[in-house]
Amino acid sequence: MKAATYLQLVGARILSEANDLKRDSHALATELRLDHATIDQVIAGRATPEIADEVIRRMGEVYPIDETDLRILPDDCDSGIKIMRAEESRATSRIFRRPDRNGNLEPYYEYRDTAFSRLSPFRPEWIRELRVVSDCNPDNPDAAFNHGHFLHQYSMYVGPVNHYWEIDGRRYAAEMTTGDSSYTTPFRPHTFTSRSATERALILAVAFGGNVRRAQRELYALGTRAEHYLLDQATTTAATKSLVRQYLRDAALTVERLDTELRHAGATLTARDAVEGDRPLDANDLDHLAATLGVSVRDLHVPVFDDSEEVIVEHTGVDDGYPYPASTDHRYTIRPMIRTAKMPAMRGFTARVTTPDSDLTGGFTSSLHSWIYNYGNHAARLCWSDGTSERQTVVEPDDSLYIQPFVTHAFSRADSEPADLCVVRVAGHVSGDTQRELSHFPSISRVVREDRRWF
Ligand SMILES: [Fe+2]
């Protein structure tokens, strides 16, 4: 099938919503007070953007639906990739001032935008540390902390940078250098300084929203009632029990009823022990509970992390590199950056591009959204394909890229020296539970573009 145009996708999305509302195009036309031919043209993607917009606006007025949900994102990528050139990044330079030890507002950071798209879950920045310190003391009064922010932050370091963070009022610091990385959970105060007045000291900071960011509009609507979503994180057992209590309330199941069903299933666990108290739940208990509650065992597992995983730093050594895609086909040297079970859909690594072969063989493809920054002094040739056409360009030092999921891409040396790339990948809307649910659908075609009235 030919790639759909933007207006065809808007039409398909309107058809999908009309399907959910059990309205055919005649019913839509009547209720939106538009003529039937107009609705049919909009659904077929043959109307003007203004008319399609008018249909969406009227649907938002007439039906209790989220109108913004009908607005498809216009694709701002070029065959799945968006490039920001070094000079475009430099043009966005902003200097931020923060107090020094004497309370004077002095230059602290230089910020530059790097590549991102409407579709990308991240807002990555190039941040140069302008405050120079002579130690790595977490209480150095020249290190000016922020208040923490809503987005998760994955950072890669270039040069002599100090990283500071604060957990429960206590401050920590670590000396970082090129190739090191860190991960900071939301709302943890942090800051960065330079250990050198002459060397370039910067961080490549990929701030991104996870599933909570995507639920933000709903959470704003619920306000403080959203607090009820918080699970007891004291222990994994306590967390599971708070989930079991939620499953009971959601299904209007009583503790007595659960107890009867557990006994029928042959469980030794009592319902009382399943919802409260310190009795640990073993694999057998979880099997019985899952079968009784009609969930999978995975839905009863809540990973619990301690404070030491609020901010994580990783120092990378030269020995950490390995050949990619294989030792017999050494095109890149990959050095992993931080990985944490807390964020399974957040991955990062550096790639030294050694191969002169500019073809897609042995390249990369990922289920995640990728951000790539050329942090070295040498250019790389990029070859990519979104499945329909193959493209090429040269990625110069300080150029950056956003790459959509499943866009195959490969790099090669553009001159005699290898290029150094920082790669950070995070999930968009399709991860974890969404991916599992999607995999149960019989086909993808009507999911990505509805093409018929179902009833
Ligand atoms: Fe930050």
C-alpha cells in the first residue's frame, strides 16, 4: 500500500472515532449539521485541511470526546529521520545564569537545542558547563542546584564534568568524564559544573517523558485523587498486596469471595494474607492469585527500588567496548551507557564508527525512538531506510539526529578517522503493556489506518 497522506490519516482517524461512536457518515453529517458528501470527502482524505479541521471541531462540540485525540501529528521527519545541523544548534544558544558562592548571578550553563520531532518523546539539549570548580565537593557553594524537573534525564558526559544530585536533603557528587552517563528520576534536584577552565565540558542531556508524562492530561483532571494510584512501595510483598486490594475493589470482589475462590483453586494462601500483613507471597501463591483474579502473574509483580536508584551514575572504561554487529564483522565499537531495570525502555551507548562501508548491512534498527549526537571531531556518513526509500547524508561533528522506531540506519567513516556517536533511545507511546495488547490484535492494518465501517 502507498504511504497515506496526512489528510488520508486524518480521515481514517475520524472514521475510527465515528466507528467507536457507532455513527455512520450519514449520522455524522446530520449530527454535525454538514452535508453527507463533505463527510465522505473528509473520511476519504479528499477535503481541504480547513474542512477536516471543522469536522474535528464540531465532533468535539457534539460528542463527549477528546477532540485533540483526533488530530494526527503532521510528520516533520524526512523518511523517518530529522536532522539538526551544528549551525542550527548553535543558533539556539542561550546562556543561563545562576548564583555563585557570593550570591552573584553569573553564567552557569550554555544551552543549545538538538534534534527532536513532534513525534519524539524527548527534548534533548547540549549543555555546556560554564561554572568552573576546583573540587568535587557536593556542598561546594558554587554548585547551584535546580528544584528537579518532571522529565526523566539521561545524560552523557563529554570532558571534565562534575555531576551533583540531592536525595532527601542529602547532596552527592561524582567526577564524570567522556563516555560516562547518568540517569536522574523526576523531581530530584541536580546540577553540573566543569573541572577545567580550558577544556570543553558538556553534557548531552536527553530529558524525556515516560508513561506518566503521557498520562499527564488525565492526571491533571483527577487532581489529588490520582494519589490513590500510588502503590505501597515498602516491600515487593506490600506492593503486590496493595495491587490485590485494588483488583478486589475494581471487580467488586469481597475478601470472603476471594477466600472461597482461592480454596476452590487449591491454594493454601488465605484471602486475608493476600491483602494485608507481612506474610510473603511465593510463586505458588502468585499463580493462585493470578488465576483467581483473572490477571497474569506479571500483573501482580511490582518492582521496588531503593533510594540508591533515584540517581545512577556509570563510569565507562576502554575495556567496556565490544565489536558490533559481530566480532567477525567489526563495523562499530559499542560502549554501553547506563541501563536500569527501573526504566527498561531507556537505553544508551556510544558508537565509534570504524567501517568505511556505507551500506545498510550491519546497521541499527530499534523499537525505541533514537537520538544520536556526533560528539567527536570527525564526520560519519549516514545511510537510512524507512522501508520505502533509501537515503544518505553526512553527519558532521555536533550534528544531531532523531530517528523514528524501525527506521534502519547505518554509519560509516566519512574520512580517515572514526566518528564518535552518542546514542540514546527511549520508548514512545508503544511500550510494555501497549505492545503486549497490540500483539493480541489480529492485524495491524486497521490499527494504523481504519478503512471501513465495522457495523
Ligand atoms: Fe536536568
